[in-house]
Amino acid sequence: MKTAWREFKAFAMGGNMMDLALGFIIGAAFAAIVESLATNVIMQLVAALFGKPDFNELTLGVNGTEIEVGKFLTDFVGFLLLAAVLFGIVKLLRKAGMGNFRAQGQRECPLCKEFVSVDALRCKWCAADIDPEQAEEEDIEILEARRRTGEA
């Protein structure tokens, strides 16, 4: 029991867990900003063009029951706008060189720029050979750790 508690404490207080918690908090705040931009700016532009900021009043009547299609359409359009705004922000951040936007344990194929596994010798997207010498230092550390534990 003591061993399990020590392992849990090391896990919970370790750098990875703290990084995850901080990332979650920043992500939630960032999501609120993006949602506000989509709702308060872009949807209001839609309202200026079409006269209404949403489709909530649109309903369908089937066998005496009202199906609120408009609410679904409003949420769907809001989701699409939110996704488009988020996509645009990520593209701008990438263009500005901020953030690395890659999953842990992956690297970019030098030819097609798609993400492949750290230990991949051939890209699964374009079938190009990947030179292990092009791996970044972080990727090499992950690969060595996998080999030591027998995962590779």
C-alpha cells in the first residue's frame, strides 16, 4: 500500500502531471476566448447580414410534436464557426513559429511534413525513408527509453 501511495504521489506531483494541469487550465481559458470571438463577433456579423443571430425559432411539426431544428442549426453553425476560428488561430501561430504543435512521441516527416512515430523509418503518409539522424534530441530520448523498457 505504501509503495502504491509513493508511486501515485510521484505521478501526481511529477512534472508531466503539473504540465498537464497547467495545459488544461490554459486550454480552458483559450477555449473561452475563441468561443467569445465566434459568438460575440462572428455570429453578430451573421446577425447583421441576415437579421437574426440564430435560428432558434425554426421548428418542424411532426404528429403534433415540435422538433426544434433551429436550436440544432444554431449550435451546429456555432461549432463550425468556433472550429474555423480555432483553425485560423493555430495556422497563424504556426506561421509565426510559436508552439510546436506535435504530439509527444511523434516527429514530422521531412518530405510531406505529416506526423509519424518517433521510431518510424518510413513515413506512413508518403512512404519516404526517414533518416534517423534527422530526429530531434527529444525524439531520440523517447526512442531510447522505449528500447530500454522493451517497447521498441
